[in-house]
Amino acid sequence: MNRPGVTLWRLTVAASAATGVWLAAQQYDVWWTALSQLANLAVAASYVGLAVREPRSPWLRGGLTSVMLLVALAYLPMANGNLLEPWSLLEHVVTPGLVLADFLLVGANQGGLRWWHPLTWLVAPAAYLVWYVAADLAVYDALDPAASGVFLARLSLLLTLLLAAGFALCLAGRRRVLRLPA
């Protein structure tokens, strides 16, 4: 079981993510087709469980953090982004910041990260991408599969961003463990 402060903190992270999704759902009919909302929904559900107990492996928290970093870092440059709406601010700045803070400052098991974890964290975004193309979701103007050259270049950039974030998280998690006494 987690300490009460950790439980409250993680419920706050879950509430931030859930509120962002709820506000987006009020504004958009097909809110569930965007990676931002799906990632925040995953954070909301997962952090309710993480509020109760820290798993032995940091894999889940690392995967959620890497996807939320992708959501935060890719949103504005992808030409859809503005942070004037409360849902957008919550989903693209506040919740990713809280998830990153949880990973770097609150969690106790980052030393358990393996070098290959960031590679496995690509599975969920890749599944979303397959669905995005197959269902012709057209949620993001900057990700148009019909413009194959631009589409592939942007996918390469997003993949690089996601892998860099993942490996940076691994390094930061290991350094934190080395710095703090056990």
C-alpha cells in the first residue's frame, strides 16, 4: 500500500487527466479518436490503480510518461494546438507535467527500468497509428497519410521524439536511484 500522500497525489493526477477528457468530450463529438484524449483516459484509469499500490515494475509509469511527453511535445507543432481551452491545457500541459513529476519525484522503483522498456512503450502509439490510418480518422491535419512524403517524415520525427523521451526517462530514473540512498 502507498503512503497517504502518494495516494492523494496520484488521485490528483488521475483527476487532472479525467477532467481534461471530460471537458474535451463536452466540446467534441468524436473526442475518443484523438491520441491526447486516449492517453489521458489511460492515465486517469491507471493512476487510480497506482494510487493504491506501486507495482514492482516501473514499466507502466514509464510507458504512460513517455506517451504523455509525446502528447505534450507534439501538440503545438502539429498545427492543431492551442492552449486557450481548459481541456487542452489540462491534457497537453498540466497532466503530462504531473505524470512526469510522478515518474521523476514520487515513484520508488525507477531503478527497475530495463534498456528495452522504451522499445515496448512504442506498442500503444503504434496501435493507435494503425487505427488512425485504417479508419481514416483524419484527426490531425499534419498527419495526412495521403501526403506520403510529409506523413512519413512526421512519423519519423514522432518516433524519434517518443524513443528519445523513453530513453531519457530510463536514464533519469536510474540516475535518481543512484543519487538517493536506498
